[in-house]
Amino acid sequence: MFFKQLAAKESSSSYFFGCAGCARAVAVDVVAGDEAWFVEETRKAGVTSPT
């Protein structure tokens, strides 16, 4: 299991968590403009996230 936070200027934090064993992840409270960070973290973790 993994958990990462991204501090955002417009809100408190956005979160990215998931399970590498299941190859699944989810992003929560993503701020517009930060999508690229989540896409890159998904790629690095080797997981997919629901659309």
C-alpha cells in the first residue's frame, strides 16, 4: 500500500493512495492544474486509476 500527499495552494492537500499488489490507485481532492503530478505518480507506481 502507498500514500502520497501533494500540498496545493488552493486547498489543504490532495491525496494519492493505492495498492501496488492490486495495481490500483485513486486520487482524492485533486486541484485543477495538478493532474500531471498524479498521472506521473500513477506511471511511476505501475498502477492504474479509475477514470
